Amino acid sequence: MLALFEKFRKGRFSHGIHPRYHKDATRGKAIQRLAFPPRLIVPVAQHIGAPAKPVVNVGQEVLRGQIIAEADGFMSVPVHAPATGVVSSIGLMPSAAGPKVLSIVIDVYKASSQYVLYGNPVEPETLDHDELIQRVQATGMAGLGGAAFPSHVKLRIPHGKTAHTLVVNGCECEPYLTCDHRVMLEQPQDLLQGIRYALHITGAKRAIVGIEDNKADAATAIKAALKPDDPITVKLVETKYPQGAEKMLLKSLLGVEVPAGGLPIDIGIVVNNVGTLAQLGKLLPKGEGLIERVVTVTGTNVAKAGNYLMPIGTPVRFILEQLGITADHEKVILGGPMMGMSLPSLDVPITKGTSGLLVFQERTFIGEQGETVFPCIKCSRCVDACPMHLNPAQMGWLAGKRHYAEMESDFHLNSCFECGCCSFVCPSNIPLVQYFRIAKAVNREQKGKA
Amino acid sequence: MSKKHIVLHTAPHVKKPQDVPTIMRNVVYALLPIVAFAVYQFGISVLALVIVTTLACLGTERFFNWMGNKPSSLSDWSSTISGILLALTLPPGFPLWMAAVAGIAGIAIGKAVFGGIGYNVFNPALVGRAFVQAAFPVAITTWTPAFFTGRFSEFVPSSLTAPFMMPPETAEWVKQVAVDGFTGATPLSLHKFQHISTAPFDLYTGMVAGSAGETSALLILVCGLYLVIRKMMNWQIPAWIFVGVVATSGVLYLINPEKFADPVFMLFSGGLMLGAMFMASDMVGSPLTPKGVMIYGLLIGFLTVLIRQFGSLSEGIMYAILLGNAMTPLIDTWTQPRLFGARRKSA
């Protein structure tokens, strides 16, 4: 059946939007290492799931790569020291989302060579499935694409299910971001190694790398690095937001729809991000932990825009200072402009899921419109944009009346993955996706009470 | 670094730079050539008509803003559109005071009572026209010859009728100014009541009698195309109406070509083009999904032909659109989009 679909597939998903991508400022910039900051703020919950448990004390010296917080159960990953230094405090620190979170603050030694001493080398090919899953968990890997879902959970095939295909997500559909693009261009060997491990772990027969067609050079680089017997293919898909959403990507690549409310594994597919697998390819054989990542730093009037390799926990303020970004009245965003978070404070650190740091002067960013909200004129643009084929207009009216339960029961509110297409296109400036986030939170709370 | 403040905002942080006033303003731009042609064709009477209806609509809108203690909504341009569209659907020599009544009624009954822009069920311009159609049945079917001499220096006598008075008989005046053979009838009524057909070329280009802005089908198409290209109009709505009209009238024509008009005539005569391009496509009164739009368009096309051929009126697009507007909420509930990944109904 799948083969039949593939024959007739169109290589695209329906709906979605075409924002301006603004990737030219950084797509040609090779990955550079940023200086080590004097102080790192390392939250213990950088992933979805149970926060890690700190295993170091204040005043304790930590070495780069050492575990400083342990995984708390299966739905959790450990946290490693991103730099050699001394733990100066363990306590609540500001986070991008707003509420303060438990973080380990490390004062970095200035004169340290920052050599990674910790490691537990292994040949992944010799391990069985369960051991590999443990090894992946030990790297502290969480999806680097933004959602930060623990990678070992994603790679573990639930009982009674089998994976036939591994899909590698190289879409990077968010405007401005180019870190995955650079990783694909510069580290195709690491990426392919990671894909081979993931194939081994999941037992999938083949892997497909899906890349948006505005990054054809990345596809070429990966193809050039392929070994003849690799069951890996590279495919270009349409450049359209949110192509990188896994359900949209599977539709584009394979012509299949993940059942509503289900996961890709329900139809035998495992999806992983390119950045995640490239890191895994590098870390797994060495038995090291995830301590740094590539972040795209760009925006308006950012002279030194580029892709920077930096330790996890680097504070935003330090990055801005290093790159000489000083203008007033700015909006600072972690992640992409469609789904990223604008920061309440500059003392927020880069975490495992941070793919971009965007700095904007408010006016040039939002466009020429004011923030006047007009009534819905039923133009149907949101209906035509929603990749999940929801009815944002109708849900917007219901949200205005606070009929949150009805949104869930009659209009599939929980299928919304908050890509923001509806708010992007709305000519009435109605904050649709923002409404839906509130509605979901209220519904969750109501259920918790019941 | 010195930082005065940081702006907090929830995602998405980017926005398509096209808001409601931009769209509405462009609709006004698209209507201006049609207005210009109508003025060229029928003279200063039409110019006065457009000004009067637009002012009536804007004034009424503002009045209801004031009544509801709300900020002025004139800058969203939607009432300007209603005013211009209303004028374009009226006969060129329509008494100005009646036109003002139509504008006031359209905005008051058609829009303001529902809560203003976005909340109206019906197209306000058509509500206004329907109101005066019922109130002044004679005046609204009194036509003026196109291109009469002196049209830029004098009003059609009926235009300047004193408020609350009935317009004078224009038959004498028409005889004076008319091009030979003007019978005071539109191509549709000629066909319906006298079985005379009009040359197709005259129909396409608008060299016929009719409402102020409905005569040149080609010009209306071009202006509509501008909005389609700028993605400010859903082209599927007029397209489905055309399909509905051609299909319905085609079947009738095949059954009895003597009695029923051919599809091309149906397509290019009367207010169909103006109604399909600029009134049925009004976003507020039309369905949300492509499937809904199909039902809506076909229904309007079907009803238009039905009214034209079997009703007592020679024109049917207005009531067809109003009925389509009324059906829209129902159509929307029938045609909810299919959730991505939802199981298809087993065939």
C-alpha cells in the first residue's frame, strides 16, 4: 500500500504558508565557535519529561563533559557540564518560557583547556537494542529541532510495533534559521553515521532524508558522502512552512497521513531531526554527552550574523555582547519567528532545543501593520493555511466566547500543533494560535480538576 | 549594553503584511474603473449617484459607531465599498434621495444591526438595493439610454427629484435625447418580455442600457482579475457561479431554444458579472471551505437563471446572492474541513 502511495505522491502537503525566509544573511556562514562565557546557566529540565536530578554540590569543581544531573526515569535525560569550572549555585533562574526553573550555574575556569575528559567509547554496532537505547539516553540527547523530546524515547520502538522507515528531518522550515543547513553541509559524515546508528536501533530498513528545495546544496553534500550500500536516500521537498512538522514531512515524502492523535510509529515510521542525528553520530561512539550546539544568531542590524557553536547554558546577554549587538528597543527571540519565544530577560541561557537567537527592532519585524484587531471577516485564509485542516476561524469565534470545551470536542483543538500559520495570515490580526494555546491550557486544567 | 525595554510577544512573531483595510482599499481601487466607465456612459447623474450612496453609507456607519459608543470604523473602507457597489446596481437616473435611502437602509439593516463589519449575514449593498426595489418598484426599473448627448452637462431629470416625491415621467425626455430606438429596456427585459436579443459584442463591452455599473462585463472581469491576482478575492466564487449559470441555462436552452436564452447571453447580461465578481465574493457572506464555496456558487448561479427565466422579475442575481448569503452558515456546517489524518469514510 505504501509503495502504491509513493508512486503517486505529489511531494507536498496541502495548505501551509510562504513567509519571507530571510536566510541569506547566515546560510553562507560556516559554523564558528563562540568564546566560552564566564558563567553558564544550565537548567536541569531542557527536555520534555521529568527534569534531571542534580548530582553536584555548590562549590564543587566540574569537568567538561561530566554528568551534573542524572536522568530521573526513562522519560528523562541526564545533563552534562558544558565547560570546566566550579558550581557557584544551584537554584531558580529565568527561563525563556517565563517561569524560573531549577538550574546549575557554573563559573567557567578562564585558563582551562576545556578538553572533554569524560567518555565511554564503544562500538555501537556491537550492542543490542536495549543497550543502545541506554547509550543514547546517556548522551543526554533531546531533539535539537526545538521540541527537545528525549531522543532515546523517540528511537525506541514500542512493543507490538515495528519501524520500516526512518525519516530524517532536514527541512528547517522556520524563517531565518540556517543551523541545520550548515550542519548538513559541513558534517554530512557525522549525520550519516547518526542515521546508520538510528537505523540499527530502530530496525528500520531504510532512511529518507527530507530537505526543503531551498537547501539543494545540503542534499548534494549528503549524497556525496553516502556509501554505496547505505539504504539512505535524500529527497527534496517543497519550501513551505511548516514543512518541518513531522506529519507534514511524512505527507510530502511518502504521501501518508499520520492518524489524527497518533504518532508516526503508528504507521511504522520514526522521525528524527538532522541536527540531532549529526550529534548522535559524533557522540555515541565516544560515549560523550551533549554539551554544545549550533545556534543561528541573526535578525535586523546584526552585523556578525552567523552560525555559532556554543556551550549549552550560554546566556543570551553574553552572545549579544560578543557579537556587538547593542541597539535599543529590541525583541529577542529564542527559536524561529513562527514558533519561538520572545525573551522576558537577557539572562536566559541557550538550551538543547534552542536553534536560533533572533534580535529585532520591533517595527521592521512585525511589518507595517499596527496591532489593531478587526472582527473576523470570514476571509477563510486561516482555513486555507492550516496544515492540520482545522477551522481556525470557527475556533477563533468560539475562543472569543470562551467555549473551550466545544473547541476540543467538535473542532479538534488538540490536533493543533501551534505552527502559527493562522495568526500569520489573519488580515484582521486576530491572535488565533494564541487563543488556541490558552484554550488548550484551560482544558488541561479543567481535566486535571475533574 | 543599554536596554530600555524588551518587547514581549507570543509566537508567531511575523505577520503577512495584508490587513483588512488594505484588502478593502484594494477592492475600492478595483471598483474605480467601473465607476469611471459608468460616468462616461451615463454622465454626471451617475457621478452624483455614487457620491450620494457612498456618503449615505459612510454617514450611517459613523452614526451607528456613535450610537454604540465605538471608535469610527470608516477607515476600514468596507462602507465605502458598500456605497460604491450600491450605486453601481441602481439605474443611472435613480432619484438621488431614494439612493440615499438605499444607502442608509443597506448599512443600517444590512450591517449595523448585526454588529458591523464581519458580523453581517447579507451583503449590505444588496440589502440596500432590495429595500428600494420593494419601496420604489417603478423608479428602479426606469432605465436611461446610454451615451445620450449632454450627459456631462445635465442630470437625468429623475435624478434631482425632490425628497419624498415621486420622479417625473421621463418618457418625453428620453425621446428628446435618445439614440434611435431606445425602448427603455435592458437586454434582459427585452429578451424576457419582448423576445428581442441583443448583439453579443454590445453586451460584452457595455453599449446597452442597464444599471449604472453593470453594463460592461469585460471591464468588470478585468477589475475582478486585479483582485484575484493580488489574492484579495476568492476566484472560485465567481467561477462556480458562472458554472452554475451556464449549466442551468444550458439545460433550459437545449430543452427549448425558442423560449429560453442561451448561456452566453445569460452570462454577460444584467448584473450577473458585477454580482458574481464583487458581491457574491464578499468574504463575510460566503462560505469558508472550497467545497462550501462550490455549493454556494452553484446555488447562486442556479437561482439566478431560475428567477430570470421563471420569476416575474427580469433580473435575478440580487435575490440569488441574498439567498446564498442566507444559506452560508448552513453550508459552513455541512462542509467542515476534513481533519488531517482523520479516517476517511470507508467507501
